[in-house]
Amino acid sequence: MGKHSSGSSGICVRFVLIGLACSKIKHTNINRIIAISKLVRLPNLMIIALTQYAMRYLVMQPLLPSQQFELQFGNLQFGLLVFATMLIAAGGYIINDYFDTQTDWVNKPGDVVVGFKISRRQAIILHSIVNLIGIGIGIYLSFYVHIPSLSLVFILATGLLWFYSTNYKRQFLIGNLIVSFLTALVPLMVVLFEIPLLNRTYGEIMVGYSASFNYMFAWIAGFSFFAFFTTLIREIIKDMEDFEGDRAFGMKTLPIVLGKGATKIILSVLILFTIASLAFLLIKYLMFSGAKTDYLSALYFLAFLIGPLVFLLIMNLFSKNRKDFHRASMTIKLVMLFGILYSVVVFYILNFREV
């Protein structure tokens, strides 16, 4: 009886130990997934996907000149384009954190992943994998649309992100311009792969009516223009936020080279230029372009784009410390999101309102 009881107890202990081991493994895996999501900036990757799907289905599709016209880039291929863009961006975030670990320990110690939650070796392997897959998909899609040279876009983006992290980020203004350019490229990728196929299918019909698909490119270019300048503004604000850590490691960002006062003036000029551009776009091309005045766009621009940018301008003038600039950074990020969501308004106007 005693032996039987002792054996049962031993089995129970083994099951408890196995359960604890499995629980620990599960907990470790969950932590690893969370760390990788943080490393690749998963919310930012979701915004990239949102942007490209919005450009395709909320802007380009309603802009087709007739219901008989259809988008020619297949849904599967478009999904692969979005996935490839996300992978290239993820690779950029990984390599940025890989080379920026020391600076991040000063600027944002709570957000450090590489060398803490994920080893540097694992980070560089993950960077290589996502880039290879992203470039591979990009090459396939370029041959799919019969424009092999488009594959250079993926290779160029990967190279720029590498050199941004290793060199350009530490140079005066160059890093800011590279990030802004690559952000503006996200919506443009949609038309770069779609319009050549539309021209191939419907080109003769469009020529017969003395028309082209240039208007479609112009619409998406408007979103890219907005993305470029709002990203440039945010990158400079982030440089103001990270001033102390960047200066400690010999960075040559705008506020370090020119000083915070001069950088505030440059930021104010950029914000005012963006506001003026939005007002010009609204008045010249949106409000009075149709048979009816487009009050919906006017309301959206004032409430969600111009209004917050005016608020940001005031914030910039009165910001003094890291916390203030962090609030300004979050404000411009919200404005960028509202810029993407204007596509919903475009979709509504083109489909449900008489113009």
C-alpha cells in the first residue's frame, strides 16, 4: 500500500514538473513573439498595409472611368505586393535597432529589444530572411507585370534602409529625407504596378477618347506628397525628442547642428507649407471641381488635417522638453493616419454622391 502511494506521488510530481516546463516554454514563446512584434513595429506595418489597400480599393478602383473597367493587377499579386512592402519595412526597423542599440539605451531604454530580448545574431538573421523574401517577391511581381526594372525599387529600398541605419541617420538631414522618400513610396507602389497593366488592357480605348490614366497617378501622388512632408516633420520632431542621446553619440541631426531654436523655425516653415498645400489642393482641385461644392472634403480637411496641423504648429513653438516633443510626435502621427483615412471620404464621394 505504501509503495503504491509512493509511486502515485512520484507520477504526480512528474506531471506537475512537465506542466511547469510546458508553461515556461509557452510563456517564453509568447514573450519572443511580443519582442519580435515590437522589433518590427507591427502597428506601423499594419498602417502600411492599410495605406496600400486604401489606395487600391478606396481610391483607384472608384476612379476607373467606367464600370466596365477593372483593375488588372490580380488580388493575389496585390496581396504579395503589400506583404513584400511590409517585409522590406520590417527589415528596415530591425537593422535600425541593431545599429542603434546604444543610442536607444539613452533615448528610450524601455523599448530596447536587440541584445536584450532578442540576441544580435538572431536580429541580423531575421533581417536577412525578411529582406530576401521581400526582394524575391518584388522580383516575381516585376516580371509578372513585364517590367523587370521595377524590382530595383525593392533592392533600392533595402539598400537605403541599410545605409540609413549604418551611416545616413547620423548625417545632417539626409536620413530624414530618406525615410520621408520611402514613406511616400508606399502609396506610389500601388500605381507603379497597376497603371502599366491598365494601359496594356485599356490603352487603345483611352487614346480613342484622348484620355489616359494620369489622373489616377495624380490622386495617389497627392497622398504621397502629404506622406513625404508629414513624415519629414515627424522625423525632425523625433530628432528634437532624442536630442540628448543623439548628441552623446556624436549624431549630426538638425537640432544638434543648427540648434533647437533654428530647428523650431524650420519645423514651423514645413508645417505652414503643408497647411498651405492642403488649402491650395482643397480649393483648386476638390471643393469646386464637380457640379456641387464638396463641403465634405472641406470639413474633413479643416477638422482632421489643417486644424491638427495648426495645433501642432503651436505645440512646436511652446515645446521645451522631451515630453513636449513626444506629444508633438504623436500628434503628427495622428495627422498622418487621418491623411490615409481621407481615402474613405474619396470613396464615399465617388460612389455615393452626385458630382
